[in-house]
Amino acid sequence: MKIAVVGGGSTYTPELIDGFARLDADITELTLIDPAAERLDVIGRLAARIMRRHGHPGRVTWTSDLDAGLTDADAVIIQLRVGGQAARISDETFPLDCGCVGQETTGAGGLAKALRTIPVVLDVARRARLRAAPGAWIVNFTNPTGLLTRALLDDGHRAVGLCNVAIGFQRRFAALLDVAPEQVTLDHVGLNHLTWARGVRVGGADRLPELLERHLDTLAAHVGLPPEILTALDCVPSYYLRYFYGHDRVVAEQRGTPSRGQQVAAMERTLLELYADPNLDTKPELLAQRGGAYYSEAAVGLIGSLRRGDGAVHAVNVRNDGTLPFLPDEAVIEVSCRVDEDGAAPLPVRPVGPHLSGLIAHVSGYEELAVQAAVHGGRERVYQALLAHPLVGQHELATGLADRLLAENAAHLGWAA
């Protein structure tokens, strides 16, 4: 089996390669694709050394030729970043001037990233449709994952969206309960980066009440929220809910500290120096601080289920298709799904109360408008998407942010010039 990784020059890539080297013996070829040839060569050589260290027989190749890299791929992983860390830093800083949260997956920053990224990802997917093996799956890890997945599905691609939030929760809950992660199934519901863990099932029993009773402060600290919110909601929100439940506090914090993009950019420089060492054949400890914990396990498990049809449960981004009755069928949601060769089918979801459904519906409406803006362009569509976002939602803010967003991203958006 051949797997193509679009954005293979990412400093995340050694994490992904390590997972495939340890966990998937069926791979015959891993092809890393990236336009940054010099950087790709460094990471490609490290990836090959990691595979050899684990005794994996599959070969690692790398290329800046997208079409060549996609040819005959059985699965295509997309993990690219249009504009690099410089664009991310912009996404995380320009909204602060308007008093809005600066973040690369939600709010004005998330919209900016979607506008830059969706056209590129659709081009990759259309070329994969022509060159990849028949029936190849696209696994999208690129943020904002929900928006990217909706754009891919709207364009008719065989695609599923992947995020590491749910597997991170699964691992954390398993450790607190002293059970193997494979024993834990989550009632995980919402949209990408807008999810809540409403149940933690082990052997048929929901252990979430026990977790909230015994580990409330630990879980609250992990997601950056006051314990009272977890108690009131009777569930564990993802870390990204802090941008909604604690918006003004987060903005104040962001104004006084370097952005996450600035921190990652510095970290990447060090990582690339480490990767260039010809004696390095393991992922360095610093990579754990880069983010994307358990990304490799999530990717390997999902691709394995899509290939083998084992019916394992994975939290992924899929069409709603009636799963959440308060959303349109064509919306993309993130829930626990049973996965086989035909794709991901959501597990039954118990009713979602208004304390969650209202926010889910609000953000889903914004996402629909955001995809339209990315696909069709135009300042008015950008303004409408921002006006619909619960973290913006005011005419003056939406107007100012639309103009600033387009100015910051003119080099990436032909129609914005």
C-alpha cells in the first residue's frame, strides 16, 4: 500500500512516520510531497532513518512534484499550511486589534486560514482523483478541519476529516481510569474544535461521572476552563471552547504574550537543525511540544479501518446526514463513528441539549458561509461569514475584520488584490 503525505515537509511528519513504522506493517511506500525541496530533503532522510530503525520494509520517497507523488496512492493525507508560520502569526494577531480572539482555526483568523487553504486543498484533491489508485481515501488533517472536510465533500471527494482532540481525550481519560485506551469509547459530539465529551464508556459503563467527581480540577486545568463550567455542562469541553466560554480573558492573555505561531516558528528552527543530524533516527523529545499529540496513532488507526473494514470506532469529521437533527444534512460534524471500507458511520448520538446545540448550530451556520466565501470569493461573502460568527457578530467588527483579513492575505487570494 502506498500512502502520499501532502505537506510532507511539515515538522509534524516524523511523528506521523514513527506511527506508521511502529503500527502498520502493510505499507510498501510512504511518499512525502512538499514544494519546499530543501526542507523536504531533510525530513525525508529522517523519515527513512526512522523506518529503518523500526525494521519496517516500506520505502520512503519524497518529491516536490505533486502529480508524481499522488500517482497510485491508496490513501492521501493532507497536512499542508498555506503561507507557513508567517500567515499563522498574522491569523493569531490581526484580530486582537479589534478586540477579538486571535486563533488559527476559529474567528477571523480561522476564516483567513480557510480562505487561503480551501482552494489549494481542492486542487490537490482533484489531482488525486485523476492520479491516485481507484477508491483512494483522502484523510484531511489540515485546519480548520471541519471547513476543509465540508469543502472536499461538497466537491465530491472520498474524504474524511481527522483531528487529534478526541484521541487525546481518550488517552487522558484512560490514564486517569487506569485502563487501556482501547477500552475507552467516547460520546464525542460537536464540530471540529467545538466538541464536548459527554460520556466515557468502559465495558458498557459510563465512567464520566466518576471522572468529574474525582478529577474535576485536573480536567478543568487541561482544557483551560474554570471547573464550574464542566460541572454546569456535566461534560468535558475541548480546549478550544475556552475561546468561546472565556473569550475576553483569552484576548487579554494573547495581547501580553507571543503568539503560538511565533513559539512554533522558533521551535521549528530547532527541530529542523535536529532533523538534519544524520545520526538521528527517532523523533526528538522537542517534537512533543510542537502539538499534534497522538496524531500518528489516529491516522494509522483510521486508515487501517478504511482499508481493512474492521469497524473500529474513530472520532472523525463526516456529513451530518440527520445525526444531529438541528443541523442540515450537508453540515459536517465531528462525532464517534464506526469505520469500514465504505467510510465512517456515526454511532447513535443521544439528544443534544440547548446548552450545546445552540452554539453548534450557530458555528455551523458560519462554516457554511465560510466555505462559500473560500470557494467563490468576494468581500461581501467574507463580511457575511464574520457577521455570522459568534465571536464576531457585530457589523462594525465584521466590517473592520473583513478589510484587515483581506489586506493581510492579499498575496494568497487573487480575488482580494
